[in-house]
Amino acid sequence: MESVMNLSRFDVQKIRDQFPILTRSVKGHPLVYLDNAATSQKPKAVIDALTDYYTGYNANIHRGIHTLAEEATAAFERTRETVRSFIGASAVEEIIFTRGTTESINLVASSWGRTNLKAGDEIILSSLEHHSNIVPWHMIAEATGAKIKVVPINDEGEFQFDEFEKLLSAKTKIVSVVHASNALGVINPVKKIIDAAHRFGAVVLIDGAQSTVHLDIDVTELDCDFFAFSGHKVYGPTGAGVLYGRRTLLEAMPPFQGGGEMIREVTYEKTTYNDLPYKFEAGTPNIADTIALKAALDFVTETGKAAIRAHEDTLLEYATTELKKLPGLKIHGDVEKKVSVVSFTIEGIHPQDIGILLDNQGIAVRTGHHCAEPLMNRLCIPGTSRASFAMYNTLEEIDSLVRGLQKVIKMMR
Amino acid sequence: MSSVSSIPSIEEEIIEEFSLFDSWEDKYEYIIDMGKKLAPLPDEFKKEENKIRGCQSTVWMVSEVKDGRVYYKADSDAVIVKGLISMLIRVFSGQKAGDIVSADMKFIDEIGMSTHLAQTRSNGLRSMIKQMKLDDMAWNAAKNQS
């Protein structure tokens, strides 16, 4: 496949040709897919990788001695190496495959939390968190007696670093914050957060569900202790997620689930556990989707993250400017440091009505509270409409969104 | 005798009205218009126990029975849902207790609005229909006991 990396100009049509779904229509209109923060579409390379696996070398991995098992195991482990390099981890043993960000966070909350938290300890979250970075901590807080502290944001959704520093103390055991907000797109100053937390001896988990597709991720440079992301938001298949963990922490943690694969020796009296990363991968993993995740990450790397980012920034800037021209429209999280997400409300129109009427024009956006109810309460809104852009979106699609919204406003007024 | 038409005949009326629209815009403008005209539920009824929560919009509903007939009042924070609610009230409110639970609701499909019922989490509409039917069963049971 010819690499698009060397194109002097970002050729969006060439990118679009790689995504078969983009040619379909919805309700008689060409699909305008602007719900990428929920899940991105998949390039042909990913779909082919899934088909190749099932038609060519489907087998259970790690234990089989036959050729298919060896091929499948090798492909599965190649993804681990690709993930390692994609996020800048130092060793493949630090890359754990999970179902997604949610499971990754649950793994840490449960396995690390059970052994490291006790009554009176504190867990710090931010006001921007997705429910998946709130509920697992509620569960472990209830079980251990630890307390949750929440870092406030300003009206635009910016993390209040001064307030965060005031919350830090010897009682702080873990800080778990989102890298980029799914609801607003706002980017948190994670490097500063990590360094400050480490000064108090706390460990830090970064929820990279929204950032991994847009930003350069280097867990070594960030110096975070855990980093979680979902493959399906990075053009990969659903059900293939990642937890990066610092080796010393992972080694000291008990397994998350018990079963096959994660053991070294089992008698009815006792189990001894396998080495990293297998200790945390009980049972037959999601082999096909994990293998295809490599194709997704390779696709992003070959296209070039910097080029993608530049294109997405152009889309974000254009959308922000054009949307603001609509009467009564307010953008939430209208800040400089954000990923390509525009979250907005239109005065007097419920987000759900916007979503329904846009869908009838073939335009897919996300409406509602974006699984971030505490954030919506903080902003005093029931929800927003959210348009989120990927590498294959175009300026013309943003024009369609604007025209679509003009129609919504006309129909609702 | 009450002047209320039967459930099937009101459903037929609605299907006929919708058959006049040839674009989705006309259809939705009609629903939006019905939503705007739906009498708002007084605030005293907008309390937790009358709330039917959806992922995106909220529906409030109350029912009462008079002379063996069930009357519904409902409201929502989203206008299209309100329009759909208004149709449900038109079909079911004032019907004999016991008649509502068995209604097949095929008209929703026929006017092309069934997608709004399929998305269980996105709005409270599906739950509202269930609640309307449950209320009907309860009123009918109470009527038969007395």
C-alpha cells in the first residue's frame, strides 16, 4: 500500500477512499458522520485484517503447538509491540489487552485499589470525567472506605490546577483524570498533574479514550503510572482496548480475573500466577480484534499523526467559527487547548430534537449528557449536541452540519 | 355513551393525517407543532415519582380514572417527544380501563415513527407506553375489585 505519509498536502479524498462505510447514504442523504468521539469508522486495512484472521489462521493463542496457533499468537503479540511503540512504553510486558478503556480502569480500580486503598485514603478525579472513570472508583471507595475528591473546572471546562494542588496531600493515593474530555474536547494539563501528584507519592491513571486518536502519546515522557484507551476510537475494532501500567506496579498487583492463560500452576489448593502481561489476561482474549488493532494503529502512523492533527485542527477551527454564527448557539468548552470536538447547545431547543432532525438529513452527531452527568450538572445544562471530527471529515461536511442546523432552527422556531 | 372514538378509529385518523405528508420535514413539523400545543403538565406533577427517565430526554406522566375511563397527562423537555406523547394521549386518554393494555400500537410503525420507540435508552417514550399500559391494568383491576 502506498503510504500517504509523504503527501505534502493532506489528501482527504484519498483517506476517505480507505473507509468503505463513508459511501453509504442515510435517509436519502450522503452520510455525514460526526460522531467519531463515540467510535470512529474503520479503514479497509482493519476490516481486511479481521477477515484474514478468520479465513486464514483462526486459532486459540499461546498454548497451541500447531501452525495456526503459532501464526495467531505471533500476530497477537505483534499488536502488543505496535501498541507499545504507539504510546511510547518501554516494554511489552507493560501492555495489557482489555475490552476497552472502561475495563482498563476497572482493572486498576479493582486490582490496584483492593491492595493499596484503605479507609481515609483519597482518590482524586476531575469534574470532566466520563462515568467510566467515576463509577469504578465509587465501587472501590465503598469497598475500602477511601474518599473521592473532585477537582473543579471553570465555566469553559478547564481544569483548575490551583484547586488540584490544594486537594493533594499525603492521603492522596491515586489521581485518575481524563486526558481529553469526551463531552467538551478540552485537554487537561496531564504532565503537570502527573508531576504534582508524584510529589505526594500518589499514582496517576490517565484516561486516554479521547486523546489517543488525536494527540501524540508518550507514557514514558508523561511518566504516568497507568494509561487506558480503546482501540475502537482509534479506527480499530470494538472490544480491543489497552491498559498500560508501570511494571513495578503491575507486578505488585493481584490478578483482576482468574482463569486460563493467567496461571503458572494450579492445584486445588493453590494457584501461582503467570508473568506479565498474561497475569492480567485471563481466558481466551479477543484475538481477532486485537490483531486488527495493529492495522488501525499502523494506518494512523502511516498517515501521520501530525498531518491528521493539522487537518483536524482546521476542521475544528472552521466548525467553531461557522457554528458560532448560528443564532442562539453556544459552544461549551470553547478553549484553545482541545481535540476536534465541538459541543454546543442552541437556546430553546433540546439536544435530542437537534439529534433527531439532523439524523433525518443524514448527519450523525451525539446528543445527551455524554455519560458525564456530573459535568452537565456543573455546566447547568441537561446535555449538549456534539460534533466530533476524524481524519476523514471534510470542510464540506461542516457546511452540511451548519445547513442542517439552520434547518433545525427554522423547523423548531 | 361517551363521545370518545375507539382506539383503532383514532389510530386510523392519525395514519390518514400522516399520509398527506410527502416529506420528512412536513411530518416532523406536524409533530413539533403538536408538541408545542400539548398542554404543559403543571409543575406540581413534575416530581420524581412521575418521571420516566430516558438517556436524553425526560418524560413525566400521570393518570387518573373517572367513570371507568383512564385519563393521561404527560410532558417532556424535548419537543418531538412531546409531539409523540400528544398522539399517545389522543389515542389512549379517555378510553375504557382495560382497553389500553391490549392496544398493538401499530400506527406508530405505519406513520414511520417506530425508530423513536426502538431506541430504548434515548428517550422515555417506550417506557412511557409501558407505564400507560401498567396504569391501565392497575385502574382496570381496581375497577373490577370495587
